[in-house]
Amino acid sequence: MDSKELYSRIKSILIDQFEVDAAAISMEANLYDELEIDSIDAVDLLVQLKELTGKKIPPEDFKDVRTIGDVLNALTAQ
């Protein structure tokens, strides 16, 4: 799965599962401040991303994630 497809899937998850407004989603969008994802939502997002990609992002790596771009970078660095 390339970065563009992965971004599209993350966007779909945020819209469908977390009811995030599609217009608010961008590579630079801050998960916590702009998209209002809390820590429990972040864990749920990690679980869904693992199911999607088969890759597990260690919690210590995810604590530095702030934007959707950071999520993509963490997934592609695996």
C-alpha cells in the first residue's frame, strides 16, 4: 500500500469511526487540537491501522505523533 492509498484509508477511518469533518483532514492536521482525537481514540486508531496494514506502531513511537503526516511517517518507517 503506497502513501496516497494509506492516507485515503486513514481519512476514511477518521470520518467513519471518529466522525471527523472531511474538510478538516489534511497531512498537517493536528490529531489532538484540530481533529479532537483524545488518547482513547488514538489507541483505537492504532488498532485499526494495525488491522489495515499489519504493522504495529509501538506506543513509544506514537507518543510523538501529532499530525496525520506523522501517522503516515510512523507507518512507513516500519
